[in-house]
Amino acid sequence: MSLLDNVKVFFDQAAKKMAIDDHVRQMLEEPDRIIEVKIPGTENGKPKVFRGYRVQHNNARGPYKGGLRYHPTVEMDEVVALAGLMTWKCSLLNVPYGGGKGGISCDPTKMTRQELEAISRAFIRQLMPNIGPTVDVPAPDVNTDGQIMAWMVDEATQIAGESMLPLLTGKPVSMGGSLGRTESTGYGVARVGVEALKKIGIEPKDATAAVQGFGKVGGWTAARLYKMGVKVVAVSDISGGYYCKDGINIEDLMKYTATSKGHLIEGFSAPGLTKISNDELLTLDVDLLCPCAMENQIDPGVAKRVRAKVISEGANGPVTADGDAVLTERGIVVIPDILANAGGVTVSYFEWVQNFQHISWTFDEVINKMDSMMVNCLNDVWEVSQKEKCSLRTAAFILSITRVIEAMKLTGKI
């Protein structure tokens, strides 16, 4: 099953438990608006027409919010489903946004910097009639970054004739971005993971953890766990994995990957370090498992062998729907991706607020505010889970869907 199929299963489970009628369900699932544009450009010097998309799913709770991705596989059905997922994620964190998503079907690896800049500026020009700082606020996603956001903000500012800094988030700090945005997703994965361990009676200093993935999410997840006193005994990325029963010095590993080829962990050495496979990492006897790499990593076969007490999902959809059923049956606590990796969109919201107020918060202010929101969210989801006698994932969807329905009722949409 694809990530999108899994999300539909999870939504259906919550909707069934809530006994949502067909009309309301249709209003929740179908997007408000679908935008498709053609973008003339070049790829490796050859003329090409690219397809761009922006799906505005639901704005009952605030402006549409979600990333723009550049990838050859970008297509409408995927973008529609991901836009819906953003609606539930923002609602769950009680961030005053709705859900959106977009992107261009292109291969950035075959394009020069100038070609990327050209299609980025052209894309934002095409979207401008339908987006705005209080209408729809895009951000980086797969294969997009602060530089692309900077080009887009500059283009939008030229069109509008006034500063458009709040139009996009994920900008470079020197151009209105927020401190803490780089670390936010991984830091949030670690924070709620440790909080869940405390709820089942395990303190950070007594805990062990394994982190799959050591990129933008996994690296910062491991770094924060290490800072919080958790013994990180295993890490992995696409180049392989390492295990050390006495714990890995994550600060040393971060320094190594800052200059290693492809920023990979391959070649790192330390006393007591042994190589392990991804499958071995996922089934280690640890207290906390953080899958921060790819989707569909924990299927029923792996789920039957997982020995972690808590899983904090850093990646989108690392556990399949049928794998999730096995974990639930076994009593393993799974903090779902729409909560665990929501630190990114939370700090994107903080960036938006700072832009409007013309202020800059310190790194500690940003992370402390993010921690507070994510821990409060975990507590709310935990309470719903206990009350409804369901998994944290189903509880998260129940809570987020309930808030969207309440807002739609108040605005007369249903």
C-alpha cells in the first residue's frame, strides 16, 4: 500500500468510530480547490513544459498551509491526499491553518541552478492570484529549500509592490526565516518520544533508542535524544547502520557527517561500533524507536519482531496500515507521524507570526514554544486514546477531524 492508501485507512478508522455521515465525510475528504498550471522552462538546456499543482484542501481553521515539492513523480492524486494530511496535522497541533500541498513534476537533478530559479519564479507567478499571506502559505518540501523560497518571495514582492515575507515559510534566517526551523522536525520527534516514555514509567537517563535515518529529520532526532540523556545505541541511513551497546556519541557523528561524502554515516568509526542492517535496527531491543527515513518500513512481518516499547514516527508513513494493526495488538505505543513530525509545521507557523509582527524570537524561545505545543498535543491525544479505547493514531485523527468539523459548522459549511 502507498502512503496515501495508508492515510485513507487511518482516516476511515477514525471516521467510522465517530459515525460521520456521508455528506460530512465528502466535505472533509474533497479539496476546496485544485489548481493546475503549465510552466514553460528548460531542463539541461532543452525547452520543456512542466506541470505545476497546488491543492487547497480545507481552510475552515485558517489559511491553507503545506509544502511545494519538486519531483518527477508529482501528480494530482498524490498532492490531493497530502493536502488533506496537512489539514489533519495543522488541526491536531491546534495551529490556525488549513491544509494545502503543491509541487512541480520535474527532476531537479537534471536542472541547473538558473533553470530551477526560472521555474520557481514562473510557478509563483502562476499561483499568485490564488495564494497570499492570509490565504495560502506554501513552504519547502521534497527537493525544495530556503533558496527556492527566497526566489519565490522575491518574485511575489515584485508582483505585489510590497514585502511578501509572510507568504512563504522555510525561508533563510537572513530573509525572514525562523531560528530553529532546521532542527524543529527532528527535535519534535525526540521530544514527544521521550514524553511518551515518561508516561509508561521510563526516564530519559534510563532509556535506549534507535534512529533510522540520519538526514534532516533523523540527525536532529538523534542529536536531541543524546542531549536529553537517552542512550542512542543505533543509527542508520542509506549507506548502512551502526550499533554500539554502550551508546553512540551523536555529537561526534554529527561532526563527521557535516563533511563526509554525501553527508552519510558510512566510514564513521568509534570504539565498540559494529555494522547492522536496517532490519536489525528496526527490531532491536530498545525503549524508543524513531523511524525517520522512508515510508512503509514497518510492515506486518517487521511489526511482529519489533521490540521497542515506543515508536515515534519521524518519517511520513513509516508504518503500514496492516503493520500498525499488529503493533496496536501487541500493545506497542506508536506516536503517529501527524503528531511526531509536526514540529516543522509548528515552527513554520512561528515564522509566519514573526514576519507579521516584525520580530525575531531566539532559538530557545522557538524550541520552548514548540515543545509546549507538542507536549500539550500528546497529552490531548493520550486522553482521547484512553477515553475511546483506541490507538494514539486513531485518537489523533479523531481529535483533528473533530476540530475541523466544529470550525466548518461555525462557518456554515456543513
